[in-house]
Amino acid sequence: MPLLDDTDREILSILRADARTPVAVLAQRLRIARGTAQARLRKLEEGGVITGYTVRLRPDSEPQRIRAWTSIAVEGNAATSVIHALRGEPAVGTLHTTNGRWDIVAEVRADSLESFDAALTRIRMTPGIANTETSILLSTYKA
């Protein structure tokens, strides 16, 4: 992975705010040549710093969706295999490793309570998971 300088970090900051920012706009905002901006972006992609681009949705854009945080305790040193298994679970949006009581926190989404229940059942049946605790998100105030 390449070492990042201030210009690279600024490119990443701009793209975090809007991943569709054109290279010409990046160059203008950073006061560098368009070719330089393109080369740096390519270096970040090829070096594995940028692994993809995504779309962020307003929480109220999918009002029927059920969202929750599931805290997960892992047995022994099974964290890697649990993360691998949960990355393949369609209801899991994001995974975060944590310290303290819980080893992993997963963002879980579903279209109905029935599908939410089924997702939680699949998650809890994952080999290596010792315990879970789930909190359904009711409102989001800052996204």
C-alpha cells in the first residue's frame, strides 16, 4: 500500500463527501494539474487504498426498512472466520471490530420483521459466534 501524503488525504476526503467528484474538480480544488490528480487517483486505486465506490442513502429514503446494530461476541480466536461468514450475509450492511464486551458490531437491514428475524437467526447460527445483542434503530438524526 502506498504511503499517503497531504494531497492523497485531501483526495480521499473529497471523495468521501462525494465519490462522484470528477477528476477535473479534484484538480481544481487541490490546485494541481488534472493529469496529476488522475495519476494520484489511479495510484490510490491500484495500491488498494481505494477499493471501490459506493452510494450513501438518506435514512428516510427507505422508510420501510428495518435497521439495527447487532453486537457480537466471538468464541476464542474465531473473529476472522466469523467476519468472513458475515460478509456473505445479505442482511449485513457493515461490520466493525470493536474492543470491550463485544468483538464485532454489524449493521443489519431487512424489509420486514419476518426477514429481520430470519437474518438474526442466520447470524446467530454462524459458527464461532458465542452471543449477540441487537438494538433496532428507531430514528437517525445525523447521517
